[in-house]
Amino acid sequence: MYGNSMVYKPMSPKAFESCLKMVEWHIEKGKIDWNLYNENGNFVCTIQISHGSKTKTEVTAMSIQKVKQSFKEMG
């Protein structure tokens, strides 16, 4: 296989925010993307929420992967 690689799926913004509330993290709208902050109010990373006229709104798989990595790094 390819080591420890894992495929991530996009997630609805509502479900994503529910997960963040469990760890007291939150997102705020930036100029282009969304900014993720931890429980202390420190910036963690940017989050992309995709939307279009014919597609549903969802947090991108790449952003889900970044958040999971941040969780691991912060314990």
C-alpha cells in the first residue's frame, strides 16, 4: 500500500462546526477562506469551504486533513 495515507471526504459545514465545538475550536470568515482558531484563540490554519451554483456547500477534504493533523500535533 501507500504507507499510512488515508482518503478524506468533504464534510458539511454544520457537521464540521459540531466537531469543532467538542474541542472548543471555532472558525471565522477571513477575506477569502475561513480561519480556524483553537480553544485559546490562537490561529491554527485556514479552512476552505467550497460552494457553487450547482454543488453543495462543503468543507474540502484537504481542509479536513489539515485539521486532523493539527489535532494530532496539539494532542
